[in-house]
Amino acid sequence: MARTPPAKDISRIFTLFAAVVVIATLYFARVMLVPLALAVLFTFVLTPLVSLLERIYFPRFLAVFLVVVLAAAGLGIAGWTVANQLIDVTYQLPSYKSNIKTKIDSIRSPKSSSRFDSAANAVKEIGKEITETSADTAENASAKASAKAKGAVAPPKPAPVQVYQPASNPLESFNSLITPLGSAIIVVVLTIFMLAGREDLRNRVIGLVGHGHLNVMTQALNDAGARVSRYLLMQLLVNTGYGAVIGLGLYFIGVPNALLWGTVAGLFRFLPYIGAPLAAILPILLSLAIFTSWSQPVETLLLYLIVELSVANFLEPWLYGANTGISSFAILFAAIFWALIWGPIGLLLSTPLTVCLVVIGRHVPTLSFLNVLLGDQPVLSPEAHYYQRLLASDQPEAKQVLEEYLKDHSLEELYDSVVVPALALAEQDRHHDDLDAITEQFICQSTKELLEELADKTREADTAAQEGATEEERTALPPASERTPVRLEPLTSIVCLPARDEADEIVGLMLAQLLEKSGYSAQAIAIGTTAEMLAQVKDSAPDIVCISALPPFALLHARELYKRVRSLLPEAKVVIGLWKFGGDPAKATVRLNIAGDDKLVLTLAQTVLQAGVFQQLGATSQRSEQTVVVDPTKSK
């Protein structure tokens, strides 16, 4: 009996088939889809202007008409200016012929000149042979003609071969009918109708795909519109400034038609990755042809390099990073993908289209893979990234994950939010037999080493800060005779006791570090037999005992250990730490049989705060015991 394929495999096959169909549709229907996509792009760009005119009481149709006419006029004027200046450049090129020849001669060395001469002679010889062959062919043809005149029988003429030509694609025939001018008219008409009825189109899209998910679709459309509009506005401002800087630089260098090259640089930069190099080729070649020295061409090259590197590496990441929401790899991949499907227009539309895909993947759960593949948000959380690097035996990168997180967070937050959850993941894998003993040992040993390094660095930083603060306070302190003596509270001693295994011990080490950092006398007991660990606790005679347990597997051990600690040290306070516990703390307290002043905590930060509470309670009770009752009649 054939096994029925699982639903998950069928879903994957259907997703793959749908992706193939969508890509094929985008390619074969590009004749109709490209004008539509351009119209949507212009709608995003022009909508803020139309809304501005409507706010000052312009009618909708008049506002749309004015904005579209102004945009078309601006593009037409820019195109007309560029075309005229290009014609002017082509007229001037013949006058630079002698200068180009001089530059070519200047880069020739004697050896290279001889090589050029030998190459030229070889070309001449090849040309002579071709000429002779042509002459021989002409003589043979004349001989055949004379033979035919004398009555010779001419060879039979071969029959022509019929080559099958398939019927043309209807879309290709439609493409041949639409001229660039016709495409421009279609884009303008679509843009006008989209601007005039943008609310109606929005509602139709929501009604089409948002049935039962109105909130999700509304958020997705608002997010996509805001991101695309901000991105296009930022890109327009950046590219305009880029073209202005290039034009001014070329003007001061002395390159003619600087306005043309600045405009070309600004326009070409809308094409990702290839636009800026393409815009720089002609001005650099022109500077080589115009100037007799090499300084101006070098200055032109440096101008393009410096401006492009500055904008691409500093300005654009700062402006675009929070607006697009897509990664650098996604931008490159999208540029290649859309260029292969739609050509140069696809390259122009690649980033806005990718922004829309990322937004859809962010709001639609079934398409969340788009956000994972194309988005700029971290795919792995810090704790998962740290654990994954340890699984790969990559301790340096795991250390880098901790150090990066520590730059913006405290040591307590690092331990509670990264290291403890990573150990919880390791515990789950170990108890599910997904983690071998060697990898488990490597994870534990590496984590201990990294914790020691982080603790040393934190101590050094705290010591340096205290020394600096002491030096500043020393100048602000009053004289010694005027200072009020300060009585220090007795130091509280704390012992961290692991409940079950080495992971509990590692969390105990972290807790001991944090407690020492807060001024307590803390000791972490190494994992061993219950009798050995309790003997060390009894010898230490601590004020507070903290039982470290990673649930759910250490929960029963923590309860048994708590019972024995309570009977062994009845005067000590006990804190049970259920790290990364997701259940109800009240129910866990009842289940662990916690009684009296003992407490249940869930994080290391809570444990440090609870130690401070216990210390204050102990100090208060100690002061109350030492209080002497004074007779109020004798006080006078």
C-alpha cells in the first residue's frame, strides 16, 4: 500500500510550484506589468504632493493634474537638457583627436612601441593576404562567367532549404507594437488614475486579500506605503545632492558640460550598484581627451571615488537603514533578480518592490520566510546565536556574541537574557538525547571560561571607574575633622548551591559573580554528591543559601535539596532560583513547599535584590536587639 505523503510535504511542493508560476508570470507578462509597476512607483512619489495641495483646498482632480504635469515637465526639461548637451559633446569630440593621440604616444615606451609596430605590420600582412584572396576569388568568378559564355554547362543550383519558423508569442507581438512613447503615455494615465482613486484602490486590495484579516492588511499597507515613500524621498534627496556635488566638482576641475555629467550622475544613481560606475565612465574618458596633463583626469577619478564611497558607506546606511528594513545582501539579490526579469526598469524598481515583499512577510505569517530571507533583523536571537556557535565548536564567535550584547546591556542582563536561556536550550537538547557528551562538555567548559573572562574585564572596568570617581570625590570631600563617621553593616555571606547538574553550577557561578560585584561575600559550590555539597554548605555557615535550578528537570531535586538545607541550617535564609521558568510562580512556590521568609526567584537580578532585602531585614533585627531603653524622666 502506497504511503500517503504528509501534508507538510504537499504544502512545500505547492509553495515551490506557486513560486515558479509567479516568476514565470512576472517574466512573460512584463510588457503589462512594467508600466503598472512604474505607475505605482510614481504614485508613491507624488502622493505626498497631491495630499499637500488637497490640504490647502485644491480639488482632487486639479491637484493630481498639476502634480503630474509638473513632474512630466520636469522630466522632459531634464531629458531635453541632457540630450542637447550630449549633442554638444559629440560635436566637440573631433577637436580632441590630436590630444588623444598625444596621450597615447606619451604612454608608449621604446619596447612597447616596437611591439606596437610589429603588431601593426602583422595586421598589414593579414590585410594584404585578404586582398589577394579576394582578387583570386574575383578572377575565378570571371573565369566561370567566360566558360558559361562559351557554352559550358553550369553546375545545378542547389534548392533552397525551408526553415521552420515558429509562430510568434502574442506578448512579443504586443511588445513590438508598444513604443517607448506609448509606454510613457500608459504610465502617465495609470499614475493619474491611481492618484485620483488611491483610497478606492486601497479598499479594493484590502477587500480582495484582507477578508478576516483587516487589521493585518491595514498595518501591512500602511507600513509598506510609509517605508517606500520614505525610501524614495531619501533616495531622491541623496541622488540630487550626489549629482550636485559631482557637477560642482567637475566644474571646478574644468571638465566641460559639468551640468550634464552632474545630472547623469544623479539619474544613473537610481540604478543600484552599476549606476554610479556607468555615470563616471564618460566624464573620465572626456577628461583624458580634453586635458594635456594627467592631473585633471586623476582629479576626476578621485572625485567620483571619494563622493561615491562617502555616500555609499556613511550617508546611505545612516539614512536608509531604518527606512527600508532590508539587508544589503537582499538589495544585491533583488537587483540581480529584477534586472534579469524586467531589464533596466527592473533594476530601478528592485528596492521598492523588495521593501513591499519584506513588509508582507513581516505581517502575513504564511509568508514570514520573506522577512527572514530579505529583512535586516537578526534571524537568530542572541541566546540562540550563542548556543548555535557553541554547537559548532566556535568559541571565538560565541565570545563575540556576548561582547556585542554587553556593549549595550549590563552584566546582569547578559546573564539573564543570553547565557541562562542558552544553557536552558542545551538542557532541553541533552534530555532529549540530541546532545552528545563531548559537545555538552565543550559547551559547559567554554561557558565557564567565557564567564571568567567577562568577570575579569568587568572587575577591571569597575576598578578603573572607582579609582576615577575616588579621585574626583577626593577633591570635593570636606576636611577630615568635619567628616561624620560611617558605620558599615556586617557583610552578608551567600552560598550558591547547584540543584542537579553542571548547568545549575554554571548559573551559580554567574550569580556568585553578580553578588560579589554588589559587595556580598559569595561562594559557588561545585557539582558533586548531595552529601558532599551539603557538607561544604554547613562548613561555610552562610547567611543565605541560593539553590540554583534550571527547570523543568531540576525541579524535584531543588525541592529535596531545599528540605535538607532547611533542616541543616534553620537560621539561614533560603532562595530557590528557577531560572527561565515559564510557569506560575505561586504554584511553583506551593509545589516546592517554600515556607517562612524563604523566597522563589526567577532571574539573577531578582536574586541580587532579594539578597539586599534579607540583608536589610537582618541589619534591622540586629539593631533592634542592640537598642537600649532609656527612661524618659532621666533624659531631661
